[in-house]
Amino acid sequence: MIVPEVWGDMAQAEFLGKVRVGGSSAVVEDNTLEGAPGSEIEFPKWGSLGELDELTEATPMTPVAMSTSHAKAVIKEAGKAVEITDKAKLVSLGDPEAEARRQFGILAARKVDADLITQAQADETALGGGLPLKFTTAAGKTKFTWLDAMVPGIAQFGDEWEPDDFAGLFLNSAQYADALADPQFVDAAKLGNGPSAAVAGSIGRIGGVPVFLTNRVAAKTFLLMKRGALGLLYKRRPLVEDDRDILARSTVVTTTLHYAVKRLSDRGVCVGTLVAT
């Protein structure tokens, strides 16, 4: 017998265990949308006040107004349905319910990760936002190395560079060998325990920043992201439902989730591209 509540809990456990970007400190997760109406979300953002003014004795200061701007994100729905026949349950060597649950978790995680990575790189001007920081490596610099890729990426942040402020570097596995070969890279196994230990899911550090592998990032592209640069807002977390078809002697199980993703800081994301030649 399939118990939807148990399936839902297990699917969410798989979901949380397979996330790379969504499980990192680059993402701020919010559940306040659950139960609230609407298909779009508005993100108000305070404008900058600018630098302090120099004052002249006895001259009154001129007040300025606090300004705000608004950007939007659209609620998405994603899901999957699977039909498990009675015969499959009775004669299969494995457990079709467990396998479906496992795949539900992986697929949900990959979908959310893909959307977060897409949004990190997106042009949000049409929704009231802006563009992330971007650069392409110099001619001939086709491999991911500290000097050719990481240093130019760091330079995009100007004087805002502080390794502890960064959630991580996200690489495609095609660049894994390049990262391992770089003398600045420290493998996770060598970081030990305590404050210097590797972040969960990371393969190591480079320049003090955790390195993550995910093929949701395109080959020859990498993302350097600050903590809290992205937002993941749930309208409804993974929900599992089932329906019994007594004529077909099968059970249909579905999983759905409703969420929105948003780049919260344009200057919190740097998109690097390795030049082709």
C-alpha cells in the first residue's frame, strides 16, 4: 500500500540530499509564500543612499529620500507521474515504489538546480532586475586555472572580494581535471575537520572558496557566487498524491512542487566563460 504522506517525506529527503546549488549558502530559502494567492512575486529593494556628504559648520544638511525598486519572479509548477502495476510490484526483483521515490527526489533536485543556475545567469531587466557580472577569459586561455579564470573572476567584484563572503565556485565536470591540476586547489580530503573542513557536497577549495561540481552548469562556464545571491521561494514543497485504478490494477503516483527562483543580487553572481580558442 502506498501512503502519500510517507512518500512525500521520503521524496523530500531525497530531494534535499541531491541538491548542489539549492543546498548551498548561495541560496536564501523562503517558505512564506505557502498558502498565499498569486502567480507572481514582487521583490522590493532599497536604493543606495550614496556616500556621506562633507558638512560645513552651521550649514543645514539636505535630506534625501529613501528610494525603492521592484523586481518580479514567476511561480513555477513542476511534477512527474508514474504508474505502478500490481504485477510490477509482485514480480519485480527490486522495489518499484522505492525506485520511483528515488527518481522523484533526484528529478526534483535537478529541476530546481537547473532553474537556479539559469536564473543566476539571466537577463532580468524585463522583470525590473538587471544583469549579473560577466567576463570571458583572455584569448588562448581555454582551461580553468587560478590565474586565467579565477583571478579575472575575482577582479569583477572590485574591492568587495572576501573569500568568506562567497558561497562557492560552481563548475561543470568537464573542468574537474583542470581544477584538480591547479596548485591553488586543495582537495576536500586534505581539509580535515573543524573550521577549515570542506563544505558538504564540495570537492575542495580554491582561493579559500568551496568548489562544487554540477553539470547543470554548461561546460566551459563557471559561476562564482556570494552567499545569499539567489532566492528559492516555495509556494508548496514536493507533494505526493496517489490514485488507485482498480480496472487497470495499478496505482498512479504523482509528485508536484510550486516554487519561484530569483537572483537577489546582481553583483553577487559572476558568470565566467572559458574562451573557445
